[in-house]
Amino acid sequence: MTFDRRSLLTIPLVAGVAPAAFARTGAQLGGGQPRETDLPVWPPAERFALWPGMPQGAPNPLPISHPTMPRYPDGYRDFQMRGVVRPEVGVFRAPRPDGRAVLIVPGGGYAITSLRNEGIDVARALNAFGITAFVLSYRLPGEGWADRADVPLADAQRAMRLIRANARTYGIRADKLGVLGFSAGGHLAGSLTVLPDFNVYRPVDAADRHSARPAWAGLMYAVSNMDPGRSHGGSRANLLGPDPLPTVQARYAIDRQLRPGAPPLFLVHAEDDTTVPVANSVDTLAAAHRAGIPAEAHFLQRGGHGFGTRLSPRSPGSLWPQLFDRWMGDLVTT
């Protein structure tokens, strides 16, 4: 099975439906045509807000919350969000937690967040391995926020710090908290990896004394740079806006910001990805090697873009959650 998120441009969205209208059940991996009542709720029952009040740099007027449920060509129904004003993190606890945890960052070209396909479903898959998962619903940079390019990173940093501040509550170890991002969410996960201490917001409470550095980073078919012609054009435009300052563009060139001592990397990308070219992950792998950063990469012959956990069981790429689990486990024991 292949999937290219650009195909969604031809699919009408179900607009104006409140999140509470969708029943919450376990995620259904492997595609199929789930009924609308089988779809998971966002936000989940256990969640926490990132900011005690309105986030810094709020626009006037505020973005309008706009959840949608597009149907993919194979019948799968995603849950996507625009207009996030109060970003939050959904908590997905493992039945038998082992102390490991991952902040999951859904993609969507910095125009939407794919909260089911690259969030909830991924969390449920990782829960089966004992990994506690946290799904980030972050603000989108093109919706009027001040310092637009830094807004997603501010939310990601704050999420990591709050999770670490409450590690005991969630039954996890603070030193076993990593990040896993998809597409533009992979770019955000990469930004968090190379810029965990970059000052993108004013500290608001004691949680901000904790580190935002991930113990490891999984970058799934991730955008790695912001160069015109080499980046994913939509992600670049939505994050940086028109005529970005060269310093801001350079700041978010992940492959060029990797330095010795950065967290280990796990990369997955399909060679037939026509949305985010595989060269993005190739460049990241090469940069990691130059910097002496441990990295494991899996390049798939087929898979397209935006597959989340939905590749056919016949595809070698469908095994990436198991590979990610074993890779993390090896890091923890070495």
C-alpha cells in the first residue's frame, strides 16, 4: 500500500465537526474501512495543556478550531486539526510500561496535524511494546502567531519539559524520553533534537527548568532542511513564511545543525516518496556520520509518503515499529 498526502487535496473534508462527536476506541492498524463510530476521540481522556493560559505571541483574532475527518483513498478516516489555540498533549499509557516514553509529533506540512494516522495509531502501536506515548497537538505557524517559525518548537520544548517534570506520575523514566516525528512533524522532532535549549519562549514555571533534549529521535520520512527546491515546499512556506531571514532559514536546516553529542537518530524513508524526497533522510544520515552521531536508517523501496503504521503487512516497512522498539531497547541497555 502506498499513500501520498497530496491525494487529500482532491478529497472533501468533513468540516465543523466537534471532536466529541467521535467515539473513542482502540486504533485500527492496517487500513480497512472503519465506521465513523469506531474512530478515536481527540482529545483523549487523559491529556494536559502546555501553557497555563494563552500561549505567548497570540494573534488577534485567534485561529478558529477546525477538526476534520478526511477519508483516504483506501477508506481510512484520519482525524486532523487546524486552528490550535491551546496546544495539548494526549497521554497513551502502555498496559505493561517499561519506563520508556516517546513524544509523538504528527505531520501535515505545518498546515494541519494528522492526529490519528501519525499520532493516536502510532501511540497504540508503541504501547504494545511497553512504551508510554504522548501525542503532541501543536500550534501551526501560519495562523498568525508572533515569531511564527519558532512557535512549533516552543510547543515541543514545553511538552518535553512538562513530561519530564511529571515523569513519576506517568510511570516513566525522565532519561528514557525520546521523540518520534513524521514528515513536517519529523522536521519539528529534528528541530527539538538540534535546538533543545534554543530560547523560543519565556519560562513560565518550574517545569521549564527541566531539559527538553530527547534521549533519542525517530525521524519518519522527515523534512530535513529549508532550502528552496530541496525542502518540501509547503512545509517551508508554512513554517518560514514569505521572505524569511537567512538566519531563521539556517536555524531550521536540521541536517546542517547536527553537532557532535546530539541524540541518536532512527530514520525511515521510502525511495518512492514524491512528497518529501528521500534525499532529506540521506542528507540527515550523512550529516550524522560526519558529526559522529549514532544513526540507524531504513530506506524502503516502496511506501510513498504519510503511511504511519498503515503499510501492508507484506511490506518490509510495516515492521518499523518493531525495529524502532528494538533500537530503543538497545540504546537503553548499552
